[in-house]
Amino acid sequence: MAEAGTRAETRAGVMRPEVATVDNQCYVKLYTWIDDQQWVILGTGHISLTYVEGAQAVFLQVRSESDSSLILESKINPDTHYQKEETLITWFEAGNHGIRIHFQDTASCHEVWKAICQVQGKVPCVEAIHDIVDESEDKECDDLPKTGELLDPSNCQLSKLVQVANLVTLGLTSPMDKGRLAAVFERKDFIKTLLQLFHIFENLEDTEGLYILHEIIKGILFLNKTSLFEILFSDECIMDVVGCLEYDPALAQPKRHREFLTQIAKFREVIPITDCELRQKVHQTYRVQYIHDILLPTASKFEDNVLSRLACFIIFNKLDLVHMFLEKYEYLAEVFAQIRDKTTDDDKRSDLVFFLKEFCAFSQLLRPERKCELITILTELGILPALKIVMGMDDLRIRSVATDILADLVKCTSSIVQRFMMEEAHQSEDGKLFINLIIEQMICDTDPELGGAAHLTELLCALLDPGSVLAKPRKFQINEFLNFFYRHCIHNVIAPLLSTTSEDICEEDNIVGSDKNNKNCLNNYQTAQLLALILELLTFCVQHHTYYIKTYILRKDLLRRVLILMNSKHTFLVLCAVRFMRRMIGLKDELYNFYIIEGKLFKPVVNALLANGTRNNMLNSAIIELFEYIKEENIKSLVAHIVEEFYETLESIEYVQTFKGLKTKYEQEKKKQNQLWKMLYPVPYSKIFRRGVSVLNEKEEMSFEENLEEGKAGMPSSESDFQDHYDKFVETKKAKENEDKVDLPPKTSLGGFEFTSFHSASDASGAGNPNDSSMVDLEDYSDDNEEDKGGETPPPRKKLHLPHKVLRENPQHY
């Protein structure tokens, strides 16, 4: 082995004397890549470069520290890609067999790295890197080659340009060499000299030289240094950089990107920009974004950080633009003034809106606190009145852009938008509220798929969401806004629902309808989609607005109207109706339960379950889950009602045990109540209630019927045991004053629906029924514990009017 070592040393000495200097001098750890998962150590020992006569090649050898056995022998191939990083040298051989050598110190690693590069024929490139770096560090050294001599435009040689390209290619393989190369290219005239050569080669139509310059400029960009970007993207250099990147060797013909940027992509000033710095920043940002998106290759998932600083450069440019426009706020004020100006033509207004959209997109990069400050400034400058005007335009594309901008404002600071909409009710000249305009656009969306309506529904949910409210003053404001919404807007939201489920339509023989073109037909696809969006919004309100929506549902008998939609052939609409009822039941509110029982509102759900048969689909699962929830939560009033009214019908369903479980719950509760009453009340229970109801008179019953007809509550009385249970609940409450009624404003026709566009001071001043004494007032105590659920604090508590005639003289049991 000693003889072989001598031969290797002699041969290596002939080729490169430095190769022999690493023989048996360096202590290393050897690792291998196992199963594409991790590096596993193979052993420790001493590394050497040995020339093998038979193979006519130089091998890397590592011999074990303990017994000098050979644990690595790897041929240095010219095509193998070696990577060096600090004290590591890594490469992969055939079959994805990875090898890594870890040195004790940087100097040893560098010596072996130089020897590998010598064997591969890359020594001139390595030496050139160090020479140029040494020149930049020691300008007084006259014997080192000058950068100007390397790239002299008057005496340029293609071989020297190839040398620079090799420098860049090799430098990209090592973080240390990246830093050295960046230091070289940061020198004042280096990049400018390259770009001067570009003009020379382009005038001479020297394609080979242009291809090399393309690789050099692309390599400089991939050095990922902000200081280099500042030079490359300066006014005097950026178009030449684009020109270099046009000559991609992979393309048959160069792309004309400079022609596109200077002639086709026109810079349109929607407002005159007189500030030169601001104008220059706008041009630079657009062109750099173009280079990043179009001219440079898309990084793979393994190269996410290759151009990370270029992406950051673009982001900081956009932030600079936002700050510059805010400092010169007169530009933004002029934008909003022209949008609001009635004499501005639609094309000009469209350009202004697109400018505003791009500005708001840039502002999304701000920190949250700075973003709130920005929106406050934009509001003071008049962005919301401008958006209201744009939302009323006929151009669907422009309306969509305005919706996006408004959604961004609401997402960031909904309180500012809410305050504007409430103040508008007192200040609007034409009386048309902004929020009602949004609802109108949602209802009247002409898109067959209702994409715009779905976007506006999300916007309304964000406006009405009290969940993000933390500060106490903000809670008071959201309650004020909800009160405003339920007084002036909610009737517009449900107008299509009431129109589609009106009594005239329901009385027709073909309630399901066969005319698909009829907008009021439940089988019309577009109408069904719109109703599904409305139910989504109402379901959201049930979950988050416990007080306001409950009063509206009970007064308008809204659930009965919703359940009519279960006659539609569109399953998605039927599921929306079931989900709405499920959300109400999920609150476990006894007022909701009483309303459902008295109205016999489980009947449409049961009918839908029976009509669905044994098909195992979403509708079947949704309805079964509804009944299963009632059983698991043991909602006693609903359990009793379902068993008494529907058990005989549902008894045959045996593929689930839900209904048998309901029956068991019902019997257990009935047995328990009977035992309890026998123990506590030996006196006949009916005598107690006779004394309570003897004071009722005919006038009180007539008063309730008038209220019932006016509110269309439609809650028929029932002879069930639950009625007796609820009689006791009513009798134990103290009578309070009746609430003042809130009459909805007059309605005007809008499309196929009744839609209220205007408001007046009398909207909330409807007179209550004068026969207050004829009603038993049931105060809703179920909200006491629900205030924190949605961040909603209800206004002074109102009472639900219940008729005296629901009390029975002979209740059977509690």
C-alpha cells in the first residue's frame, strides 16, 4: 500500500503538486445518506487523494482510525457536483447514494476542496475568485489582475467573459463564495461594464456573447443580494438587465420584453403624478415585478429561498409607495373626489377604481396597527361615499372590484364601516342606505351562479359578526348597529323568501312548480341558489344575534316560511332549511321550542324524511342528526312533542335507534314527573289553575288575536302535555308592560321581490296595541347567559305576547 501511495503521490505531483499535500493529513467523519431521510455516520478516519494507475483516475479514500481499513474509495469524476459549506463537502453518486465528509477545521476542508477542483479542472475559476476578492480588499497590490482588465469593453475577449460566467456558476455552489462574488459585483463599475458589453454584442449580433451575458446576469440575480438589486434595478440599468435576460439559450428566438415594457404596457396616470421620485418608484416596482414573474424561472419547492430577497425587495417597494401616497394625500383625495363627481365618465371612474384596488392590495402588506391608521385616513378622505357610488354602477366588473375593496375595509376595521352606515341614515340625501344597496346587489345578481351574491353574503356576515368584539365601547357600538340593521334592513334580506313562500303561491296546486323559468318557483335554480344564500345569512344571525333575530323569527313566523322550501327539488336548498332549524334547536331556547311545538313545525321535516325513504344521503343524515341531537341533549319539551305527534309514523324506521331512544326518554320523563306530582301535590292540580284562569275575559282573547294577525305569528294552540307544562311556566312570570311595536317601512317593488330602499324617522315608531292589559307578558330570560356567546348585549328587554287562551283549565300533569 505504501508503494501505491508513492505512485499516487508522484503522479499527483506531476498534475498538481498540491494534491499530495492532503495525503493522510486530515482527520474526518464520514456520513452516508440512508433512504432519503437522514445522514448516518459510517466511521472516522484519515482522508487522502490517491491516483490509481489501473483506473487512470484520482480517488478520495478514507481509512479507519482504528484499524486503517478502507471505509471509502470514491472516484473524482469531472461531472460529479461537489458542494462545500464551511467544514462539509457533500456529493451524490449514482443511485442517489449520498456521501458527506465532515472536517475538523475549515483549513483542512479548503485544502481538500482545492484538490478536488484541480482534478475536475476548475482551479482557474477558484483562483480567479480569490484574486478578484484580494484585489477588492487590497487595492494597493499592483501585481493582481484588475477587474477592468478582465472586462475591458475596448478589448473584450469571449474567453474572459466565459471565465466570468464560470466564476458565477461556481460561486453559486457555496455560501462563502456567494458572499465573495457579491462583494466583487458590488464594485461601482463592474455591472455597468457588463451592460456596456451587452450593447456591443447586440450591435454586432454576437449571439454567443449574448447567451453568456444572459447566464452571468441571471447568476448575479440568483446571488440574492439586496445591494446588487439596487444596482441592477436602477433607472440606468434595469432595461439593459431586461435585454440581457431576453437572450435565453433555451429559446429559439429572443423574446421582446423591452418592447412590451416600453411600448405595449402603457403607463396610464389616472391622476397626474408630478412628483418625480414617486413616478420613478411606480415604474421600478412594475418592472421588477415583471422580471420576477416573467423572466426568471419559477423556483421549485426545494428552492423557495433562492430569490427570497428579490421578493422582499418588491414588497418594500410597494410599502414605500403606500407611505409616499399617504405623505402626499392630495393624490388620494383627488381620486375620491373624481369618483364622487357626477360629471366623471364611466371609463375614467373605472380607471380610478382599479387604481384604488391596487393601492389597497399594497396596503395589505402593512402591519395591522398601521393598516388601521391607513383605513382611518382613507375614511376621512371619503373612500366609503366613493365606494357607494361605484356599487351603484351597471358595470359588473367594477362593482366586483368595489366589493373587494369594501371587504378588505370591513375585515380590518368593521367598526368604521358600521359607523358610516349608521350616520348615513341621518345624513343621506336620497334616503338610500349603503347597506340596503349591498343587499339589493346581492338579491339582483344576474350571474347564473350568483358568484357576486355569494361574495356580498360573506361581506354582510363580516359586517354583522360581533365575535371579534373585545373592547367594551365597541360592544355598545355593535349593539347599536344590530338595532339599526334589524329596523332598516332585515326585511329587505328576507323579501325573496317571503315572496317565494307567499300564501298565493302556496295555495297553488303545483307548489313545487313545473315552470323552471318562473323566478318565484322553488325549482328555479337561480332562485334556489339565492334562497340558499339568504338562509345562510339568517343561520349566521341565529347563531350570533340571539335577541334580535329571535324577536324577528317569532313575530314573522319565519321558520314556517323557511320549511316551505323543503318542497323544492333542489336538495341543497332543503338542507339549508334543515340547517336553519337545527341552529335554532341547538340554542336550546325554550321560546324557540315552544314556537316550534305550537306551530307543529316538525311536520315538514318528518315528511321529508319519509319521502326520502331508505336512501343514505346527506338529507337523510341531516334530519337523523337533528333528532339525534334532541335525544342526546334530552330537550324534554321537544322529546315529548315528537313522541306524541310522530312516533307512530317514525316507529317503522329501524336502521337507526334514534326514535326508539326518543320514546325511551319520553317514558322515563313521564314516569318521573308522575311520581313527583303524586308526592308534592295531593290537592287536585286542576283546581289551582281554575282560580288562575277565571279572571280571563273575552276582550283579552280578542286583543291577542289582533296581535297575532298583525305579526303573522301563526302559533296554533295545542292540547298536548307540553302545553300544560308551559302553562305553569307562563303563570309563574310577573306581568309586565307590552313592548312597543316596530312597524317596517313601506315597501317598493324591486325585481320580483318587495324591497324597501328608503327609511324615515317613523320606521321605528309604530304604535303598540292599546289593549296592553289583555296580554300576559312573558319576559325572555333565556338571553341572560347568552350575552357573552356572540359579544352581543341586547337592548332593554322586550316581552313576547302570549295569549291567555293557551292556558287550560284542566291540565293533566306538569
